[in-house]
Amino acid sequence: MAEKFHRATFTRNFLKTITRIKNPDEMLAEAKAEGLEKTLGVFDLIILGVGAIIGSGIFAVVGIAAAGSADGSSLGAGPALVVSMIIAAFACIFSALCYSEFATMIPVAGGAYTYTFATLGEFAAWMVGWVLMLEYAIGFIAVACAWSNHFVQFLSGFEHVLPAWLAHPAVWLVNDSFSAAKIAAADASVHIPTLFGIPICINLPAIIVVLLTTMILVKGTKDSTKMAGVMVFIKLAVIALFVVAGAFFVKPDNWVPFAPNGAAGIFAGAFLIFFAYIGFDALATAAEECKNPQKDLPIGIIGSLIITTIVYVSVALVLTGLQDTSSAVPLAFLKAPMAYCMSMLKMNWAAGLISIGSLAGLTSVLLVLEMAATRILYAMSRDHFISQRFQKLHPKFHTPALLTWTVGILAVVGILTLNLDVAAELCNYGTFTSFIIVCVAVLILRKTDPERPRPFKVPFSPVTPTLGIICCGGLMIYKSMQPSGSALLFPVWLGFGAIIYLLYGFVKNRLNENKIHLEKVELKKQEMMK
């Protein structure tokens, strides 16, 4: 019988309560009783993985990783960018193997949040869920704004065809207030309307793409995967075009010196490129919707990492062979390196196609990030951390429609209010934290539940999870040593999460335990009366 709590407040068993784990068998039973529809196969998972990973990283960040940032705050790896990519891939593969073991052992929605609940307990699970919201929800907002920037650049290429207001829309219609203020400070001709002294800025393209993405996800994961598949095909075709066409113009002299900034430049590049790999962990959040998770999830997670690594290395070799990255580079190269190189080769048609590919790439990332955020919140609703109303599925599409629309609307609010430069940096810490926690959780469950069936086992454990902790922890420490406000804001975010848990999540779970206790007492009374 459940332990009786007379009051939904702190008890003498407080520490024991917040570290109480949730049995994986209970999680599997709940998923079977009221779970999401199983529609995803191995090909769908690879499409979602590649769709999530290949996005703004390869179309924009790769230029900064190779040549360094314009303000000198980040060193460039130069042609050694290939080495940076391999280091980043290794840092990911250790965590990916740990995700694969958990996803096949506990194939339910929630990803790292669920795995933490099974190993470290209630409070740690809430905190990981809170961190994952930082990674996925704010990442979703940041990618939507990046999509808006690429879309505006794409429209500007048709300035001789489209009307001026569409080819070059007003700054306040395509930027958040923080970005618009920077543009206005640099250009006195830019006008931003105000209301009671408050600047009015509406990033309209970002808001529209968020609402469209939400509508697609409400219709079903399978339909979303089909959409992502089209986007993945387009962006892979465009990247293949760049590699094949650019290979004929590569100058080997541009590969010398190979590492102009030495090891410091290589590790700085690895740190930046690491975030071009983020996304494979989102597959774990969709485990409950897999037809055969024990077999398909490891293939989907590891397969998507291998495919994207091959793509990234191919792009890096051609890109650094076309442009000398050991010295100063044009600003256009840092913003859109592949399109810039094609333009320099007088292949404007190819540059235009690359712009289309970047939009397709960002669209597929949006689909996966919003889906991941929704599935984590769905799991948290099941565990009474948020309202159970969010567990209600759409009668026709069998998707958490209310929850999906809630995430979409909150994203619109974030687009209108957040300083995305700071928010995007915070996402980095969320990613590192979730990767480290999953590696730790594998080690714990190997000790506490060694007999549990593991369709996929992390090879060379405990060495592999330990290497994952060291790699991710090292990159996290490296980032925290750089001058950035996000290193201070991340603990603040964690503090807010802890306060919300104590004031709401803890109380909500104790009330639920009271309810279970009373139901069992009432059932026992009825049996005795019979």
C-alpha cells in the first residue's frame, strides 16, 4: 500500500522521497496502457536523426569553426576543421551508445528525463526535464529565428522580381527587439515603431514557421516524418552538389598550414562543431512511437551520427580547399560559407540552391525539436509534474495535440520576448548536462539492476560511459572558462527549476500519493464489507 502523507508538504522522509526512483516496469506498463501510437520504423528514425542533426551548423557555424569569429572571440581550426569534427563526433558517440542502451531497455517517451527517473530519482528527473526544456524548447525558438534570417536572405535574391517591401521587409517585421535594436544602432535609417515607448518588433517569418510546424506535428508523427524526409532529401542533395561541384576547384595550397592556430584552434572548432551534431538524442524521446525500438533505435541513433559525420567531413575538406581560412576571411563566408564559395566560383545558381537547402535543413530541425520538447512534457505530465490534461490525445490523429499547441504558442511568446543570443548559449549547457546524466545513469543501472534485459548494451562499459562523461564535461568546462554571461545564467536557470519543483512538482506528487492511498483504503474497506 502506498505510504500515507497527511500533508502535501515536507516530511521527515523528504530526502528519501525526492530520491525515490520509478521502476522501469511501471514505466513500460503505463506506456502500454495509455501510450502514443507506434508508427516509426528504422528508416523513419534515421530520417528524423539526420533531419535533426544537419541544420544551421553545417550551413553557418562551420564557417566560424574554420576561420574563427569576426570579433576574435573564437579561434578557427583552419583545414584542421576535419580533426575538430572527428573529436566532436567521438564526444557524441559515447553518449549515443548510452542513449541506445536506455532507449531499447525503457522504450517510453521522455528520453534522458525518463532514464534519470529510473536511476537518480524524482528530483533529479525533474531537473533533467527542466534542463531538456532549455535545450529543446529554446533551441526550437532559436532555430525558428535562424530560419527567418535565411528566408529573408533568400527573398533578397529576388529583389529585381519581387516588390521592394517583400524583397527587403522592414527590420521590425523580421527581427526580435534585441536584434532590431542592434541593427538600428548601426544604421540610423532603420525605423522601429514604438508603443508607449516600447519598441514593437514581430519576427513574422519565425512565428509563421512555428505555427506551420505545430500544425504538421498535430496531424501525426508519421506525417511529420514524411515532411522531414522531403527536407532531408533536399538538403543532402544540395550538400552533395556543393561537394561534387566544389571538388574540381579545390586548391591544396589552402590546406597549408593545416592547423594555423594549433591545438587551441582545433578544440575551439570542436566545441562549435559539437552543436552541429546535437539532435540524435531527440530520437530517444520518440522511443514510445517506434514499432520495434529494441532493434531500430540503436540503428537510428548511431546510423544518423555516422551519416552526418561523413557529410560534415566531406564539406570541411572542400570548404577549406576553396577558401584560405588561415587568415582573415570575408564576413559573408562566416554567415553562409557554402553559398559564398559558390558565388566566388560564379555559380550563382548553385548558391541559390544552397540557400534552399539551408531552409530545408532548418525546417527538418524545427520538426524534430518541437516533437522532442512535446514528448518530454508528455512524460512529465504522466508523472504528475505538470497537469495531466496534457496527456489527452487527439481523437483522430492520436497525438498530444493540446501539448503540441502549448509548446508552439510558448515558442511564439519566446520569439517576441527572448534575447536569443543568450538563450542559444544556455542551450549548450543543457545539452552537455543531459549527455553527462545519461552516461552516469547507465553506470548506475548496471549496478542497481544488472539482470534487466538489455537488447543493446554499451560496449566496453564502464569505459565508454566514463569517456562520454569526460568528453562532454571537458567541453563544458572549456565553455565556462570563456567570457560569457551564459556560464552564470545556467545556475540561475537550475535554481528556478528547483524552486518550481519544491513549490509545485513535489506538492503535486505528494497529493497524488495521498489520492492513491485513499483509493486503496476505500477499496480495502469495500472488500472487508463483502
